[in-house]
Amino acid sequence: MKKYKLLIFIVLFYITGTPANTTRDLKAVPDYNPLRIKKLIILHINLERINNGRPSFIMNRNLNAAAQWHSDYMSEQEKLFHIASEKGMHDILQRVTFFGEKVNSYAEIISSVYSISAERLPFTKKKDNNGEYIDFGKNEVYWLSETEIAMLMKRSILNNPAYVKYILHEPFNSIGGGITPGNINSLKGWYGSFAIVEKRDVIRLKLQIKFEKYTVRKKINGKEKEKVIVKYFISGFRGLKAALLAVSGSGSFRVFDFTVMDGRLDFRIDDEFRQKLNDDDRLYAASYDEENDTYYPVSRIDVLK
């Protein structure tokens, strides 16, 4: 586990670079992938659903297009708003209709976050012969990783009670998102828009989960030790790919692929598997959406010991 933490630190240092006190001293903006950031935010929105007994939202390409138009527009205007002045794109209903969706009910979530670690930090705008820059005084800042940006936006969303209400609204079943880089108070940042709607005829997985827990005793180095094994049997994945997601406390996740036979995902959690997990990992069974290359968590799995 310490190896994993060291590797994460090295990767994070490589992405973010050396901390600095001004934007002028920061290294070039990292080569961020907006699609990865968006998918991670949607995954964590769905984890919030699962943790509260709701099924995951299904990603919808038309909703993605509508939300992307809105995040692009907010980035151009450099401000957050639900109502746009563009004809035919006035509100979320007009936007999702324009991109080809008919929906029963709908809601919209918007947010913006910095690309650097400047949240709640005071700063001063300055200018000299080399141009304008931002000075953070004695505070050091660095470029955030894609995961940190996604988690910052997720926290911003969940801090809004109205947005939490939308996320947990039972009839809503589909989601689309857009993430666009831009400027926020003269700092590099991201604008996000998410369309959440109720569509007809969306198929939701109905799973049946069973598990067996038993103990075996083995001799290891001449000493008899007790090993706890839990076997899980999850049926309902017919026609779908499935996996286990180990979601870390920092928000990143790892995928453990398993073969689905006759619509059933069978796997076991033993000491060897537990050693692959970090202390703060949470485990979820998930289906895989090949069309959108994304995972939908469907059930939390307790790593019984």
C-alpha cells in the first residue's frame, strides 16, 4: 500500500509541478483531458446515488451535447448562469430539446472551480513590464490534477442542497455533462454543466445479491492461521460487462475485471484480494457502458473480514 501512495505522489508531482507564489512562476498548464474529468464527476454523482439507495444515472449523448454547449457558453461569458441569452438555448429544456431529447422532467447543475490550488486564498492582480499576473503573497499554489479538479467540482455540487435534491430525485434516470476550461476571476479554471432528466423506457438493472462467508485454517510458516473468504453472487448482468471498482478516498478508482457467466458476476474476497486494496478504498459492483466507455456503479460491496 505504501508503494501505491508513493507512486500517486510521484505522478501528482509530475502533473502539478513545483508550487509557486505567483501565476508567472507556475509551469505551463498541464495537458488536461476534459472528458476524463467529466466522467469522473459523473461517476461520483452516481456513487452519491448508490450510497443513498438510488440507481445510477445512465449517460446520454444528446444530454452530453446540450450540457457541453452550456458549459462552453458559460466559459465564453466567464460566469455561471442557468438562463442563456442565445435564442433557442434559453434554458435547459430548450437546450436538451434542440439536441434531440424528449423528457418528462429535468434539472440542471452548474459549477466552476479553479485549475490551481487557490480555493479560498486571497490574491492580488499585478502588472509590470512583462504583463499581468496574480500574486498569492506568502501562499504557494500548484496546478491541480484531473482527479483533484473533479473532486473539487463534486464537493461544490454537493454543497448545494438544491443540487443534492436533484441528484437523489428518484424519477430522474439520465445524465449528460459538459466541462470547459476558462477563466474565473483572471485565474485558469473549469466550467461544468450537467443535465439530469427523466426519460421514458430507460432500463434499470435489477440485481439479486447473495454472499457466503466462511473461514478456512491454513498453516503458514509452520503456524496455523485463519483466513476469511467471502463469495459474492450477483445476478442481473445479462448482456452486460461488469467489474468491481475500488474507489479511493481521494476520488480516483481502479478497475478489477471479472467474467460474467449467464448474466451472473461471481467473485470472492479473500486475504490476497484485500491486500490489493488501500485502507480507504470503497468497493462497488459496476456495469460497463461500452458505447460511452463509462462505468455505472450498481451496488456497494462490503469488504467483510
